[in-house]
Amino acid sequence: MLTNRFELFSILGFRVSLDLSWVFLAVLVTWSLATGYFPQAVPGVDPAAAWWLGAVGALGLFASIILHELSHSYVARQFGIPIHGITLFIFGGVAEMEDEPPSARSEFYMAIAGPIMSYVLAGLFYLLAVLLASQHLMSALFGYLALINAVLATFNLVPAFPLDGGRVFRAAMWWWTGDYVRATRTGATLGRLFGIFLIAYGVMNLIAGFSVIGIWQALLGLFIVAASRSSEMQLTLKTGLEKVTVGQIMVRDLVSIPADMPLDAVVEEYFYRHHHKAFPVLRDGTLLGCIRIEDVGRIPREDRAQATAVSVIDDGRPVGMVTPQTPVIDALKEMNLRQSSRLLVTENGRLRGMLTMRDIMNFLTIRKELRDIP
């Protein structure tokens, strides 16, 4: 989901990004505050002032979510858990962990930090609302921010993975049983059930005529169901690929292209014959790079007889490489970082094979059918 995003700023060493889907949330919050909340909270409020306050309220929500996720990230850092950054999107925000917490204790403290921050913010905004009671517009604004932070904290404490409460539940079960796999599967199941409940409740509201809130609840439920399934998939990857190296899975009989072969011959003898979208390019057994179908496509057909395979290697997009000894889990991280489904396997400058996402999934399927996954 977090694909169309751009970086805003960094705070305490954490990169803060905004997914374009959050713009929809900002517009919805601003509209609902300007046309619903402020006219009711402050009767007779000027429409222009209501819209300005609505925008400020959306910015206040923006800041509150950042502080919520920042507290997760800061505590995670204290336990040595790498955080890639913080991203705001349509359903709130997410601290992008590069790895799972190493212990139940670290999971608990990291998960509970977010709701605690939101409750602290709720208390501070409520105090400001009371102190500014004579200034009705400002009091209404801070009252909204107090309410939304309290709701954010309380909703996140629902024991359904991947919500914060689900992570707290997993940490408690992990500590109690010592079984990380069982705790994760139970938390994910609760998350899936809660997501299904939200979808059903949203449909009921939609039928009852509350279309906006009904659609929102159903979409949120779908997101939670998808996220819980994703957590189970991550668990399968972690348990199924533990202690497995690239050399155990990689394809060894690799089709490679001679560096000086003309492009028209490359197209006919490799791309059309083998139906792959990329091939390694070798000279005297040494890997020079990788030629991709899009690289060839940029060369006019009439010029392909004069161009060679090595001449169209894109040096600006170096191919991802790992060694046969690299753990497959680390190779998956490299694929994710490069947004690529394949990596070349090299050793001492020599090509040894290729690892693809399809190879990894086939390996996991076989292990699952053999009941060989812990």
C-alpha cells in the first residue's frame, strides 16, 4: 500500500514520509470538522473560520500520529530494533521496522509506547481546552484533538494484530509460553477476526444510511485482515527460511549472454527463446552486469545489429548480488530494498547462479507439503 510516498523531513534521525493516500484522510478530516464538528461545538461560527480550524485540526492529527509513531520508533531504537522510517497513510501511520523485536520485553515496551504517547497528548489537549474555555474556537479545537488522541490510543489497544494492542498481546503470550510462533499466529487470528467484525459492522452502517462511516469501517477492516495475513506470511518466511542459505535454493544452471554478442542476436536467441526478462552478461567467465528487456527495448531495432550486450548494461541500476553463503532472509531484504524479484549469486567475481522470488516460494511450498516448517 505504501508505494506513492515522498519524504517530508527527519526527526531524531527518523525519516518521516507521507503516502499520497493520506491526502484523502486530510481532506476528509478537514471537511468533517468544518461542516460538522465546529458548527455544532461553536454555534454561529463563521464558515471561513470553521474551514481554517478544520485544516488546523487535520494538521494537529498529523502531528499526533507522528508523535505516536515516533514513540514506537524511539523505544525500538533503545532495543536495537532498526526502523527504516515513519510513513503516514490513509489509515494513520506506521513505523517501518526492518526486523521483528528480539524479545517479548522489547515487543511490549515498543508497542505500548504509542498508546501511552496518545493518552499523554489527549490529557495535554484536554487541559488546554479547559484553560481556554472562554475562547470557544480554540477550546473546541483542543477538545477535538484531545478526543481524537484518546480514540486513537483506545482503538490501538484492541488486542488484534497488527494493532498496538495485538502486539502487546503477542508480547504477553510470547513471554508466558515462550513460543513466538504460537503467539504470532494467535495474534494474527484475533486481528483477522476483528477485521471481519469491522467489515460486517461497516456494511450494517452502510445499509442503515451511514454511508461515510460505514465505508470507512469496512475499508479499515479490510486493511486489518490484509495486515494480519501479511504477518502470518512473514512468520512463514521467517520460520521456513531460518538457517537456509542462498546456495541451497539458487538456480545453478544459469543462462548467460556473451558480452560481445550483437543485440539482435540477443533478442532472437535469448529473450524470445528463454522468455526471461533479464540475463547476466559474462566475459571470460567474469560477471559484467545484467541486461534487462527494458534496456534492449530502448535501442531502435535498426541499431541493434551494431550494439552489443555489454553496451546496454545500465550502470545506474547495478544488479543486486549475494553470495551462496548469504542467508535467504537477508537476500529477501536485499530484494525488497531494490524492489527486485531476482538477485545474482556470485563468489570471487564469478557467477554461481541466480536467486528469484519464485525459487524461494517454491522452496517454502515444498517444505510446507513435507511438513518441514517448525
